Amino acid sequence: MVPFALAGMVAWAIAGLVLLLFRDRLVASGHENWLWICLAGFLWGFPGLAVMMRHDANRRRRRSAAG
């Protein structure tokens, strides 16, 4: 599950960097909040990553106890 969380964080970061290149256009069209949305998506990835790491650790623990 951790790779999915990391991929999501990378996707938000790349989207934010791409949109940063078009910041002037975004401001002119009233869509400057898109940059904040990308930042929020990236930052929300950290709690998601923590949850996925805990999930994977619990799954490994269950598998080792069962086998």
C-alpha cells in the first residue's frame, strides 16, 4: 500500500510544479486556488502514508503469526 500513497504524493507534487509554471495564467483566469489544492493533496499524503505504513506492518505481523 505504501507505493500507492507515495505515487499519489508524487502525482500531486508534479501537478503542482506544472501548474506553478502557468501561475500567471491561473491567476488571470481566477484558478489560482488550484495550486493550493495541489499543495493540500501533497500534504494530506503524509497522514495517508503513515496509515499505509501501519497497515502494511500489521499485515506483515498477521502473516508471520499465521505461518
